[in-house]
Amino acid sequence: MQHTKQGLESLTIFEQLPRVELAVLPTPIQELARLSEALAGPRILVKRDDLTGLGGGGNKLRKLEYLVADAISKGANCVITAGAMQSNHCRQTAAAAAKSGLTCHLVLSGNALDKPTGNFYFDQLLGATLHFTERHLRNEKMESVAEELRAQGHSPYVIPIGGSNAVGAMGYVRALIEIDKQLKGDGTIVDRIIFSTSSGGTQAGLVLGAKLRGFDGQLTGISIDHGPDETDPSKFKATIYDIIAEASRNLGAPDICSMNDISIDYDYLGEGYGIVGELEREAIKLMAKTEGLLVGPVYTGRALGAMIDLIRRQAIGKNETVLFLHTGDDIALHAYNEDLLKP
Ligand SMILES: Cc1ncc(COP(=O)(O)O)c(C=O)c1O
């Protein structure tokens, strides 16, 4: 597919968006020849967004480059966001805030852990102020923290869970452009990109970036926590579509994507969010033993387990070239050592 005229105009608008540099970019694309051999499978490449650097790295830094720029342009002096106790997004927000001279408030689900492990430990090391609440009350809690801060004379900026809105998604528009340039530079054609999808901003950005840039490969999001048993699957798709719709309007290309561009696999939910099962355990160990590469327990371990299963079932053909997007959650491995060292 070629760039359309509309795509080119939107890319010009995109390049002018306010952004602060937080991540080490571009991240490398590497060959996973030994994993591929162990699976007698297709050619497998990995995009190392675990190497974005700041505060341990991961996918959220790309979104935060746009979100922090937006916060600063609106005069904010502190940011508030929310997530799970082992949220990678919260850790990276704390790092981004520290680097940008903003204070950071994190709303975490559950009660403070007795032992500081994984992301929960790094949140504290990175200087964030922590608040705790039940999972379903996180948005309300962010609003009440914002109100308290305003009453104290601060200017808070609320970053949505996962940094997933039209501003944050621009980070993954940029990532797709980066991937496409790297592949074209090497003369590599990738048939499919596989990645974890949860709050949807990563997928929204990738889908929009692919349309703007004329990238033809399939984009398969492995759902981490949204499933048909919990909600109507099309509801999650609609959430992603809404992010794309707003982001594409902001780039002057309102109708560039459709719902059909969003592909989500709901088959790998296991026993639920944050529960490591055999799928994740085997995938994490196989990647570690064949490639010396660490993937995380909650997101990348599950998406990798799904990719391995799709390869074994030949739903991904041996002649394809697959790019696995490592979105960076190996820090959370420290909180799962007992689950992972089970034989
Ligand atoms: C390591 C990791 N990968 C993938 C995702 C999913 O990205 P998104 O929330 O943009 O769908 C997350 C989200 O929290 C994450 O922490």
C-alpha cells in the first residue's frame, strides 16, 4: 500500500504535535532465530520497546512523551494516573514525571503490599505519592485526588488508565512509523505484528499509524483482560475505535480507519488478569532459555504464549514473518518469582 495524499498531510500535522523526549528511540528490531528454531516455526522478529529506557522502560513512555507535553502546555505541575498494583504504566508515569519536574500521584488498586516488589517498589523509588482504592473506584479516586491538589493550589493533570486516549495513542502512531522505516530500510516484509492489548491505546496508535503510513501487515492484539465473558467483545473494539476516531480527527483524517481495521484475539485470557498460568510460564521460560530475553508475567508473557500457540496450531504459517512487540514488563517478574519457578 502507498501513502495516500490524506495520509501524507496528516503525517505533516503529526510531526508538529507537542512532544517531550523521554524514551530512547528508535528501539531495535532483532531476530529471534533460536526461538523460531525451537518452534520449527516462521521467522520471528522482536521490536524491543522494553528498551525505551527511562525508569526501566516499556511502551507507556512513548504515550507519555505526548501526554506530558500536553500536561506542561496546560500549565500542570503534577500528574495523576491509576493502575494495578504492578502497573507498568504507573511506574513509567512516575519516571516521566520525575524527569519532567512534575510531581506524581498514583492511584493503585488494592491495599499497599507488605513487601515492596516489582513496579510497586519502583513507584516509590521514583518518588510518586501512592493512593489506594478498589479497582472499580480508580477513576473517582483520581478525581478526588485532583480536587484535593487543586484546593492546595496545585495544577493537576489526569492521565487516563494506561495513558490510552487520543493524545497518548500518538506515541504508537510514531512507533508504527518507526517500525515501518526500520523494515523498509532492511528490505524486510513483516506479515503480522503481535502485541498485548489492554487499555487500547497501543493498538489504536498502531492501527492509525499503519493507515497513515501505508503499512500492509496484519496487526493482532492479544487481549489481556477484556473478554466475551466479561463484556461484549465489540465494546472493547469500540473503545479502541473511539480513540482512533478522535486521534485521526486531530490529524485531519477523520475517516481513515474503520472498525474492521481492529483485530483482537480474545482466546488467551487464562484465569484472569495478572494470573500466571501454564501458557505464560512456558512462554516466559522458552524465551529466556532460547534467546536470553526476559518477557513479563502479565502482558508480554501472555501475548508471547498466544503467539507460540498460534504458531503451533499453524494459524501463523511457517512462511510468514512475525514481529513480536515487546512492550516491556519484565520488572514485574520480581513480583511473580514463586509462580514462575514452579516446575
Ligand atoms: C507491558 C505492557 N504491555 C502492553 C500493555 C497494553 O497496552 P495498552 O494499555 O495500550 O493496550 C500494557 C498496559 O498496561 C503494558 O503494561
